[in-house]
Amino acid sequence: MKLKKQLASLAVMGMMSLVAASSAFASGVGYVNFDTLVQSHKDFPKVSAQMQAAVKDANEQFAKKAPKMKTDQERQNLGRELAQNLSKLENKLIVPIEKDVVSKVDQVRKDKGLDCIVAQGAIISGNENATDETEAVKALLK
């Protein structure tokens, strides 16, 4: 009876060791070129055009208002204000695109059973085993 318990315990420990060992092997690492994906997003051309128009408008405002200002400090404040407005607009327009890209990257990671997907260039060592998933994510963004 004691021998049966020991054999059963040994079998359970062996199975647990096998499970632990198999989970220790990584499913894989993928990488993507995040900038390429953002620029490939279907909404990027529209956002880019909006930003170009906003920059042009800010430059025109500065050119119109700056000569009427008496001090360099006033001109610097105007420039800072216009730059902050552009930055806020850029964040408002780009963040939704970035979130969509991240969700598509996560979808590819799950679909391919990868442990993680990192930004291209983030892997210092071991990149010969990593796969480029940029095109797979790009396909989902269209």
C-alpha cells in the first residue's frame, strides 16, 4: 500500500514537472515597427492633413499678431501658446490611432500565440528567434 502511494506521488510530481517545463518554453516573441503601423492606419492621412492645416494656421496667426506685440516676451508667450495648442490637437488626433494600433497588435499576438510583441529595436539579444509581425498588424488596420 505504501509503495502505491509513493508511485502515485511520484507520478503526480512528474506530471507537475512536465507542465512546469513546458510552460517555461516561450511561445515566441514578435516585433513591430510602431511608427510604420501608425502611418499605415486608415485615419492617418486625414489626421496628417488636419495637423498640417493647424500648423499653417498657427504660423499665420503668429505672423499676423507678432509684429503688433511690443516685447519679445509677448511674442514668446504667443509662440508657446500656439505650440501648446498644436500639441493638444496632435494628442487628441493621434492617441486614438495609437490605441487602435495597440489593440490590433494585441490581436495578432493572441492569434499567433505569441508571449509578447515589442517595438522593433527593443530586443537587445535573441532577435534571431523573434518574428516581424508588422505586416500582419498592417493588414488588420485597413
